[in-house]
Amino acid sequence: MIRLFKVKEKQRELAESANGGAPIKKQSAGELRLHKDISELNLPKSCIISFPNGKDDLMNFEVSIRPDEGYYLGGNFSFSFQVSPIYPHEAPKVKCKTKLYHPNIDLEGNVCLNILREDWKPVLNINTIIYGLYHLFTEPNYEDPLNHDAAAVLRDNPKMFEANVRRAMAGGYVGQTFFTRCM
């Protein structure tokens, strides 16, 4: 039995020396699944994925969404994704990096999307999440809000909600909160 371990160790040393001394990094099951998900992405033209830390760090990436309809038409919204090594058994952590006036996204960037919380299932994938985020811009939901003020305005006065969204996206104040331009 000891001899078997020595053979394995020798094989690893040979592999390391063939690679210039750097040990071979073994991918986790989550990384393998994420690689598959990313290679199979079928995004709308208004969504772009990028890897700010390089392609070697698949577990952290960004998605930019430019809605082509609805209240948020013309805006550019950036989301960061942090994927756990146990993905897909745990949903990715998604944060909105763009401060915006939205009933389902609070001012700290937390996102209220059911598939990121209680409705997450391992059969879901990154493509599903991105389409879910895109849907938040085309159909904001005032019934399950994180930003209760924005939700109340959307429910009670959609025209005022639209004006507030435009003001926030253009770079201005909505109430006491300042929003930087995102158009």
C-alpha cells in the first residue's frame, strides 16, 4: 500500500516539473459546473458578461444589463456574481453595483429575486439568473419589495414612479437620495 502512494507522489512530481514547477490546480465540482453554464450561455443582446479578475477566476464575474424596454430603457446596470465552490447546491451571491431606484433592489445593491433565495434549485443555472435579473427591469414587482418606498410609488402612482426612475438614471435626487448617472 505504501508503494502505491509513492507511485502517485512520483506522478505528481513529474507533472509539476513538466509544468514548470507549478502544481496543477484541481477544479471543484462547482467550478466545473460553472464552466459548463458559462459555455452554454444564451444571453439577450442587452446583457454582457465580463471577468474583471481574468478568465482564471470564473467564480467571480460581472454582468451588465441594458434594458431595451420598460421604465429602465437606456440604463446600464452592473451586477457582481460570487459563486460558491458548492454551486449549484447553493445559489450565487448577486449584488447590483449600480445604485438605482427600484422596488426589488435596495440602495445597498441587494437583489430580491426568488430564485436567488427560497426557490433556488440545482437544476437552475447562470442563464436563468441573468434572465431573472433582466425581467426585474422589464417588470418590476411591487408585491415583493426591498425598497418599500419605490414599491409604494410604483403601486400607487406609476407615472410618478417613471419620473423618479428617469431622474435617478439621469443622475439626480429622488427624495433625499442621490443617484449617479447610469445612462
